Amino acid sequence: MDKIIPFTIKDLSKITNHRSGEIKFGEKMIAIPKDTDILKFLKNCEAKYVLFGIPEDIGVRANYGRPGAASAWDSAIKSIANIQNNRFCKGSQIIILGQLDVANLLKEVSFLNFNDIDDRSKLSQLVEKIDKDVAHIIFNLVKLDKIPIIIGGGHNNSYGNIKGTALAKGKAINAINFDAHSNFRILEGRHSGNGFSYAYEEGFLKKYFIFGLHENYVSKSVLDIIKKIEDRVRYNTYDSIAIRKEKHFDTEMEKAAEFMSKEHFGLEIDLDAIPNIASSAMTLSGFSIENLRQFISFFAKNKNVSYLHICEGAPDLAEDKNNHLIGQLIGYLITDFIKSNTSIQE
């Protein structure tokens, strides 16, 4: 856990807008005291949810994407700290762990060009370093029976989330991914487009469901691969649900749950599935924010959900006047998750 930059009480106080007569999450969230053994503290803490940031966009760069996802953690934590603490959701349910220390890796990336073959190889190697750190941290959290809430960063971190959880559970886990893309690309070196295929190939991912795949952005080769292993990897498409109306959103959630939620699973959310959300692969067409919130609430109610990962949001790519909105959206998604999940914990 030495790769974590802790988020302290002092840090929380700085970003919390204190107001007379109000109590904010930043005043109630649990920070790990300085010079305290992190794992011992977590073990003895009753709070179930552990907030963890991965402020990088190295995997996105390695996948020819636009950088910017590294900024989501800072934006999100500022919004989360200023959510009202009330009877609907309480900040004391959350332990704020901190962020992965990727400063040196980001310095290395600044000199690399993803169009250069040698540089792409270096980028993949850096992603592998992040994989190891993420898997180690998630393993420790899940082993302590906590539910990690991970704010990315690129979707490359799905691999570390899945691997860490599988190692903690002692067996392969399942995953459902709310995404416009499969992220099941070929094993060509690690990047944000193949976290699930690597996890599958290495035996950490048992069943995988892609919810809302965009038909225009999935290759024939990926579709052919999925068809051969449809007993373990399935999908539906945004087009079939929202455009052609061949399928119904609620029914599709139930089918996905039937397929993969009877065993431990990870809940993966890619913000590039939502229209006009600044991300490395921003879209103009897709499910609404309300659809996404309903999706998270639905799957958070399942006793087998093991973590929540929200990724690919890129406030640095948003308009300056509204770059706080991605953080606000992440705040909504996290509280939706906790509200639904708490009901099955009690």
C-alpha cells in the first residue's frame, strides 16, 4: 500500500465548503490518520466503502485516445466532499483512502508519442506497472471485506480491479461493463481497450457482459471472438435498445443480472457511454445520465457486487466554465451506488 498518497483530514477540510446550518460529506467522511497502519485501520473501521483514485491517462494514450482522464479524481473528490450529509446518504459510510502515486509515470509519458511503435511499447509497460499497483491495492481492500469505489483514470484499470478482486476471493469473478466499447481488443500490449480481454485470458474474469455496446464502434474481429465464447461473454447494443426498440432497458438489465450476478462481480462504468460527457472517446449519442443512474442502482442492490469503477471522464477536456460537472456526475453515481447497496448490507 506504499504507492498510495493518503487523503488527510486537512485535505478534506480544504475542499469542503463549510456553511452554517449544513453538514457536508467532507465533514463526515473518514480519513486515515497520519502515521497509522492503513490495513489495520481499515480492518477495525466499520465503514464499508473505500474511495480510491487513479489519476492517470497512460492507458488511454496507449490506446490512441485523448489524454485528460487523469483529472477526474480531483474534480470528483471536490464534488463528493460537498454533498449534503443527510438521512438519504451519509459521508460516514465512506473511508477516503487517497490516490495512486503515478506522478513519475506521468512524467515519463510526457515524452512519449503513441504513434511511434517503440514508444507505444513503453506506454504498455507503464500500464503494466499501474496494473500491479492497482491489483495489489484492490486485493487488500476486498480481502478486508470492503467495497472499493474506484475513480479513474482510464478503463485499463478494469484489469487491476478484476485481478485484485479475484485474488482476494480466491477464484475468477464476473464483470458487467456499461460502455459504448467492448474493451475486449486483442492482446497487443496493455492499454485502455483490452483490460477485460487480458483479465479473461489470464483466468481472472469468468463471465463478462457489455451493456449498451455501440454497433458502429465494435470490430468484426471482436464480434467473432465473442460469438465463439458466448457462454462466458455476452452483450447487448445501445442501438437495439434505444434506437430500434427491439429490446427494453429494464428487461436487458434483468437478463444481464441473470447471466453474471449470481457470483461475485465488478460494476464497471465508462463515462464515454453518455452523450456530451468530456472523455477520451466522447459521444453525441448514447444512454442518458438517468439511465446510467438507474443501472447503477439496479446492480448495487445485488449482494455479490464487489466494487464500483467509474472511469474515462476527462474534466480537462470540458469547457472551462463547466469542467466541474463531471465531478458532480461522479458524485451522483457514487451516492446512487451506496444508497442501493446499503439497503442489502443492513
